Amino acid sequence: MKMIRSQVVLAATICLAGTMCFAQAGAAVYKTSCQSCHGANGTPNPGIAKIMGVKPAAEYKSVSEAAMIASVKNGKGKMKGFAGKLSDAQIKEAVTYFRSLK
């Protein structure tokens, strides 16, 4: 029984560590590629929000992850696309991180 419990704890630890690494990678991509317009915590600077039409992260919650990935990849509105600048994995990581902001 102790062995099973140890294996479950080990598996949970590995899963948690993997999730944290994924979140950190997303945070790094977001910081270098997205933060200047969308803000460090998902709240854009009022000037940028007005000029570029950027909304706070909370207002994007109803947008599907796939739609957000497509917008980042191809661009939308005044935002230029990041295809060719970021890999598909980096775009997904940044979107996942952005969606975690409140």
C-alpha cells in the first residue's frame, strides 16, 4: 500500500511540475511578445487600449482557445499576426497564460 501511495504522489508531483513549466514558458513568451499591448496582468494601458482597441483579459474569456490562437497567429484588427515569429507551441503557451490572467 505504501508503494502505491508513493507512486501516486510521485505522479502528481510530476504532473504539477510539468504544468508549472508550461505556465512559466507561456509567461515568458507573453512577457516578450504580448505584454507591451495587453499589460503585465492582462489590463492594457488606457492609451494602448484606446488606440489599438485592446480589451482587458477578462473580456476575452468567452472567446475559444482555438479562436484566440488563430487571432495571434494570423492577426486581428490592428494586431499583426505572429506566425513566423513564434512557433505554434509558443503561441499556444502565450494564449494559455493570457487566459489564466484575471
